[in-house]
Amino acid sequence: MIRSYLKIAVRTLLKNKGFTFINILGLALGLAICLLIIFYVTDELSYDRYNTKYERIYRVNTDLKSNGTTLFFAGSPIPLADALMSEFPEVEKAVRITPSLNIRFKKGNEIVSEDGAAFYCEASVFDIFTFPMLSGDPKTALTEPNAIVITESMAKKYFNRTNVVGETLFLVTDSSVHKITGVMRDMPLQSHFKANFLFAANAVGKGKWNSISAFKTYVLLKPGADRKRFEAKLDLLMDRNLAKSDFDYKKFKSNSNYFKLGLIPLKDIHLQSNRQGEIGTNGNIQYIYIFSVVAIFILLLACINFMNLSTARSANRAREVGVRKVLGSSRKHLIFQFLAESLIVTFVAAFIAVLAAWALLPLFNHFSNKELIITFQTLRWLLPALLIIVIVVGILAGSYPAFFLSAFQPVDVLKGKLSAGFKGGALRSTLVVFQFSISIFLIIGTLVIYNQLHYIQNKDLGFNRSQVLTINSVNTLDNPQILKQEIKQLPGVINATLTSYLPVGGYRTIGFVSADQKSSQSTQLWKVDEDYLNTMSMELKKGRGFSALLKTDSTGVIINETAAKILGYANDPINKPLLKWVEKDVKKKYTIIGVVKDFNFSSLRDNVEPLVMVMENDWLARLSVRVNTRNLPALLAQIEDKWKTVAPHEHFEYSFMDADFDTLYRTEQRMGNLFIAFTTLAIIIACLGLFSLAAYAAEQRNKEIGIRKVLGAGVSTLVAMLSKDFIKLVFISIIIATPLAWLVMNKWLQGYAYRQNIQWWVFVVTALATVVIAFVTISFQSVKAAMANPVESLKNE
């Protein structure tokens, strides 16, 4: 009997090919998008969980408040790790890690840059993190001076093999030789930092408690340790040591300032930490929430389509139910019949969705900058999850015809007492409103995100990032000034500056300055040269810039407007003193010679911080060159020739400042593009359902349309009659979704210190677009029905 019912189910579905196709297409598309988002969310949530002890690993962060400005750092004081190991029984191990800057190895006659992939760390790193070794002893690998552990991919890159323990690498930066003491497996992609080289950091130094170093301190707590109790002890530790340091902490703290230490679990760093000094590019937990909601919305849209079409078509099956009951079918058999049809459609859609997700995965990876793959481990959770979705969606979609229609008395059904059609379909109307409310919400969200990204791209940042070329690794030259001066002489070059402190990202230093002996203010301290302001096209509000001809400028500083306000020099700062705190009772005296207009040098999520510029040599300097030429390739070739003259064995590595700026917001741009794509697909899914419902409504009123045409009704009148019920539902959706979208997106914008308020036109455009899309979708079927020959619909009457 089951086989018989399955046969009937398949025949029924094949009989209504158009209905079946749209049902399967909409559901498959929704499931495929949902799967892609699930892959993305699962990957983001899996960061750092490859470490076997990840639940006990924490990073110690530092919060610094100074004169109303609060800064959040991923780093911590250098002495902290030793103090944690000696004074806290809860701590099993502690390790300090910091990026190695300007790392360049010699490979034959070639010099290879490895910036961003090398780190200095202590030997205990292998006791905390899970870095499987292919060769070498993790207990001793980083105990020797100049020891280095590399990954297997780097071993193949430099030696074409992995058994390289005992070999050496020549570090060009300081002309040192490093012995390879271990080869470890490549770190997983799901790590908040990616290390290809681990240098031994045996002589970290004592450091100061009042100095937030570039070192990141990680701790492994013992099993059963109370995190909150341990964290509460950290502030006491900080207060105790700052009071004994060469820093006047008592005076500093009296002004409601503070240094605070806090813990963040290792597994939360990637998504919930966006501090100064992060050692990798982190994600954003907000996008996990957003895309999870989008996945649920899209799946709901697909399911609503499925349920709407199933319930609409089920009314046509009423006579079939009556006949079956007369012939002896029981209600449970009828229920099984309807559920079988629904489950078959859902199963086919799920199968197509898996194939579509697999086919679209490379494109999705491109947009999201991921390397997602479907593995056996993926299938282990994917298949059971899909099975659950198939059963739940199939039963929900088939529940109306299964349990409602099967309950009708055959006499009533065969007499035609069962009302059918669009009118009276309260459930379908509710579902259409819900469906379009989701679509409208997504359209508004997309427009707001796009508007904010456009605002970021075009905001006046206080400097001109266009046509600025940045050349890396110039600090390794014996005299970078020679290269700078030669490049400045080239036609098409306006100016050039030597510094690593660039407004689009680079090195950052925090220090303390004051206008008097009483209080101090934390501020950015940048080392620049006399050509910095002109090269960056920054505007001086007061005073003058640096001059290489004036020896007194070695003790001169240029501050930004924010610093002038905080220091109390907003009205007349020129020639005012500025004290830079070196030690507790030692301060270096400077004189303010200029005030530069505030410019954004970090994410637009943050307010502009106080900034002090000094004219000093920067050992990490890069050469930034402002150009103005129509033949950029020719100028680049000339600059490269100058480079090869002074550094013949090194790669000429450069970037453009506007591209570097874009990298600050690359995540937002990718997420915006994905959001637009998902919204477009959601609208398509909603329109598929509306298209089918319009066709069904026209079919139900076929005879009414024929009669009206005979009585003289025109096509426009009939189209308006068939469309008005649907358009009413769209207007209700607009009223419901608009305030909800405003609330949610307004909260999202609060994450930006600089943001574009939600414009009124966003809601107008969304409303008009939704009405037009819905009307066009409906009109196709309405016009088709209105132009049909009335003889065809009335000939059997």
C-alpha cells in the first residue's frame, strides 16, 4: 500500500509540472543559500578550537583610561608573564608572543620578505598551543639563542624538503644566522594568528609595568581554576607593581585614570576582539549574528513559498479526498498520501541544494575570502541536519492538506461546499505578509549597509590617500635618505616622506604627555620627517610644519586638534610647552610648533585619538611617494630602477595608499557584497511564490474573468482586480517591516563613530521597489488571464 501511495504522489507531482518545478526551485535555492551561510558561520566559530587545551587558554588584555580617553590593547606589560607564573597558583603556563617586524631571509642570491608570518615567542608556546612537530623536540626547540622553528611549507619553500633540522637561515634584517631546531605542521587557517616562523625570545628583558608592550601574554589555567576569581586578582597585581614603578601612578590614578588587565578566552579572540595591536585580522561577531538571521529568513522564505503553494493547490484536491473516502480510504492513509508528496518534494529540493551549494562554494569563497571545502567531517553533520530539515519542512508544508482536508466529510466535498481560492485564504495572506516583510527588511538593510560603505569610501579623512605609492623595506638600506632624494628628483614625483606611521595602518606607539607637571595624557606618538604633512596633503590649522633647516625642530612637535583640546591648548597652542614622560621624574620638554587638522588614522568605527608628531628617524620607515603623472607605469619603472641600484638583490615591493585604506574595510565590503547577493536571492524566492500564487488566484477566478470580459470589462480593469489583493498585502508588509528595519540598522550603525544616518529615501525607494517588483510579478499572470479568450473558460457552463 505504501508503494501505491508513493506512486500516486509521484504521478500527482508530475501532473502539475509547473507547480512542482517552482516549489522545488524555491526550496532548493533557499536551502543552498542557507547551507553556504552555515558553512561560513561554522568556519568562523571554529577559530582556535584546534588547540586541544583551548578551553583553558586566555589572552591578557590591557585597558588604559587617561583623561577621559579609553584605549583598548591586545598587548600587556612585559613583566606580567613572569609575575603570573610566580605569584598565581592557578596559572599552569604563560607565554609572550609578538610579531617579528621587517623579516627578510636570504634565499640564494634572492632576499625574501616574510613580514606578517614571523613571531618571537618563548619556549612555553608549545606547552600552551597545539603546534604538532614533524621533527625536533618542542621542549627544547626554542631554548637556544637564535633558534627558529619553521612550518613544513616554509621548509619546502627554502630547502625543497622537510627534514631541515640543523640547517640555518640568514636573516638579512640584522645579519644574524638562525639555526632551525624544529619543523611543525602548517597552522590551520582557523587561527587568530598565522605563524610560519617562530623565533626564540630568550632575552625578553624586564620591561616596565607602565608600558604596554608589543608582546601578547597568553596563559594556560590549570583544570578547575576559577577564571573570574583569577581575573579579579589581576587589577591588584597591576596596582601593586605600578605603585613600585618609576611611574607616578598615584597622581595618574587620582584623576580617575586606570590601567586594567582582563582576560579573553582564546576561542573568542577572532570574533570578539578588535583591539590595538592585534596580531592577526579578526572577524566580527556582528556578522555572525547578521548572516545567521539572514539564513533563517531565507529558509523561512523558501518554506513559506512551499507551504503557500501546497495549501493553495490542496483545495483542488478536495474532490479527490471525497472520492477516496467514499471508496473506503481511511483518514490516516490520506494523511500519509499528502505527507509523502510533501516529503518527496523536500527531499529532491534538498538533494539539488547540496549540489548547488557545492557548485557555488568557489564563488562564495571568492566573495567571503574563505577557503571552505566540503569534507567527510562536513558531511557527518550536514547529512543528519539536512535529514532533519527535510522531515520538518516536509511535514509543516504538508500538514495543512494532510490534517485539514482529510477531515472533510465526503458529502460536503462532493457537493462543492468547500470554499476555495484566494479569497478566504487567511493563512496564505498571513504568510505572504510575513514573506514580504522579510524581503523589505533585507532590502532596507542592504541599502543602509551600501550607503555606509559609500560614505566611508568618500569621507574626507583629513589627508589625501590617492596617488601615494608606499615602498616597503627601505629601512634596511644603509642610507634611505639617498633613495628618497633621488626619487624626489624624478619627473612626476611631488614629494616623499620616510616613516612607518601612516594613516592607513602601520606602526603605532602610545606615550604619555602633559601640558604641566601635574597630569598626563595618553596619546599617539609618531616619528615623521619634514616632508610628512605635504606628502599626505594634511592641512595645518595653526603654526607651521617641520623644517630640516631648523635645529630647534628636534624638540618641536606638531599635534592634532584633538590633542590641543585635551591639553587645554585649543585657542592658542603655538609655542606652548609639551612634556613627554620618560620616567617618573624624568620628562623631555618639547615646544608645539603646529596644529594639524584632525585626520582619521584608524577605523571609522573609532573616534580620532590625540596625536603628537615628532621629527625623528624611524627605524621601521617605509617610503611614501606622492605622484602626479599620466604615465604611472613609466614612473614606476623609473622608481624600481632607483631601487635596484641601491638594493639589487631585494624585491621591489610597493602598494598604493588608497588600496591600503580599502584593506581596513575589506571585511565590510565583502560582507556588504554578500548581503546584497543574499537579499537579491531572497527577493527572487519571494517573487517565485508570489508568481505561483497569482497564477493560482487567476485560475480560481477564471470563470469570473470570462463573465466580466463578456460584460465589457477591459484588460486594465481585470489586472487591477486580480492585483489589488496582493498589493494590499505588500503595503501591510511595508508598514510592519519598515520600523523594525530602522531599529535594527540604526543599532548596527552605532558601531561606527563616523556614520551616515539612515536617509528617508531608503524607505521610499524600498517601498516603491517592493510594490513595483510585486506588481510586475503579479501582472504577468494577471495580464495573461485578462487577455484569455472568455469562450475557453465559459464553454462548459
